Amino acid sequence: MTQIYVDILIVAFNEVRFDGRLNNFIHTLRKLEKTIAVISLDNEIDGLLHFPITLPKTRKLYKNLYEFVSKAKENIRKVIPKYVLCSDLYSLPIGAYFKKKKNSIVVYDSREIYSALGTLSNKPLKQLFLSYFESYYIKFVDKIIVTGELDKEILYPKFRNVEYLVIKNLPRKFQFDEEKNLKKDLNLSDENILLIYQGVLLKGRGLEQSIKALTYDNNLHLALIGDGQYKERLAELANMLELSSRVYFLGFIPYEKLLCYTKVADIGLCLVEPISLSYKLALPNKLFEYIQAKIPIVATKLPAIEQIFLNYRIGELVAPNETPENLAKIFINVHKNRHIYSKDLELASKIFIWENQTDTIKNLFR
């Protein structure tokens, strides 16, 4: 069997084309002239050695995870990576496999506090399983990436014998070569205020309150870019409130085109609810994508998010329990006074870019 040596094997229990963070890692690693292989749920990835895994979309997580790991081990036996980048918790068994079989260096991208996920805030048994799962596989990990300093403070007391690096969820500096007039496509006038949310549609993202806020002003419209288990519930809410004509479900958009849509919106929403420790400490990529698109932001006043707003006037912070009526007033005021955020949005858009982390990534895979 012919063996394939690569610098980095990226393992992703998702589709890379919709994953901004992985897109950015791949872009940087290519510029650093690293040889890369990817195993993921995509059908194909242009220009890379890719091992696709196909899984049923409606099956339970643990069954899909078991099949993913089994198929991955079978498909990538001939690959010998120096590093394995496990892009989330669910990729760790593959990292452990290569650690044991090939003595690869395992890098764990801990995007969230997986022992305290927002989606499992009312499912203690599943949360307990994931905590055990992480604690077991962490012994095969050499380096942990976190998205912010607060996450590092939480994880370090639990997992001490590893190297930590902070790589924030920043977008690359975006070239707006392609025009996408989303407001025109949605038949909106200049008087209409288009709110945008991009990301997975889940509980705890302030989406229900945002939809309810639309009832207080007919000029407010909401575009949701993404998909997820909460979509049906949100669609039912919009229909019940007779807002279906002002709430737009646009589905997932490939990351390389995403900000062409974002830049046309009037306000970006980052209304994370602190329903878990992971959410409380969140510093979401959408926050920085809105900055890169230079649109003002309405975000929840949470520790990591607040630090950004203390240094840059890029929008307004709201309380986690803000009422829909007050949210509507804040949306209207932010839009009315949008010019006051322009200077800091311009400044922040040059600072919070992925390229400024290149040296960290270079040292990570030294």
C-alpha cells in the first residue's frame, strides 16, 4: 500500500465549505505551503486531497459519530500526517488513532466549552457523556486551540499537560468583488431596516426575541442565513405573528460568498443568551464578520463580547433578557444613528482579521 505523507490532516465532522474557521485555516496553511489532507462531510473540496464521508442527516448524533470514525479509519490508513487538526470535539477519536498508530502531533480546536454546551443546557445526561468523551480523548492531545482568553481560563485547570494557543474566530480581510444586493432581491425599500443573523439556527441565539421585535415596527425585516434544528420553530413563530413576509430564511451560504450578503444589511445581530457557560463566554465569528462588513451590531452584554465594545464603538449592547419591544427601539435607534459607528467599524475591520494571526498559526504547525 502506497503511503501518503502530509504536513497536516484536517478532520471535520461537518462540511468545510460552510465553516468559516476551517476555510481560514486552509487558506493560511496553503499560503504557508503546507501539504494538507481533509476528511469531512463535503462531497468534494477543490484542490485538496480529500476523503469524503457520507452520513444520513436524520440519524442520531452518536450513530453518525460512530460511523464517521469507522469510515475515517478505513479510508485514511495510507495517510501519514505530521499533525492532525481535530476541528471539534467529535474529531478527537481520529486524532487519537493517529497519535497511537503514526505518532502524529494532535491539535484540538476547542471552539466551545464542550462540557457546557448551550444546546444541551436541558439535557444533563448527554452533557455528561460529552464531558467524559472529551476528558478521555484529551490525553492524546498535544495542543489545544481556544477562541478566547476566557475559554483558556476555564479549560486550563481541567487539562493542564498541553500547550494552549488563542486563535480568535476572525474573518479574513474580505475583497467585495461580487455585488449581492440582498435588499433589492427581497424587494425592500430604503426605509426598510434589514437585520441579519448568520450562523446555525439554535436555541439561545436571541432569534425568537428578534422575530417578536418585528411586531413593533413594520419597517423592520430579518434575514436568517444558516440552518438548524430551530428553523421549524422559528418559521412557526413568524407565521403565528403574521410576519412570514418579513422574516427570510436564506439557508446556508458558502463562506467565500457570505460577506457579500452581510454588507448589504443594516444591522448585524449577535444576541447570545447565557444559557450555558459556553454561551456566556462566547466570542462568535459573526461578531467579527459584521465588523468586516462594516455594519453596526446589536449584541448581548456578555464578558468577552463586552470587551470588544469597550474598545470600539461598533454598535450597542443589550441585556440578555431584553424585551422584544425594547429591542425594536434599539434597532431603530442604531439605524438612525448608524453614522456614529462608522469610524470605529472602519478601524476595527483592519484589526480583527484572520491574517493578523498568521504568525500564531505558523508557530502552531512549526
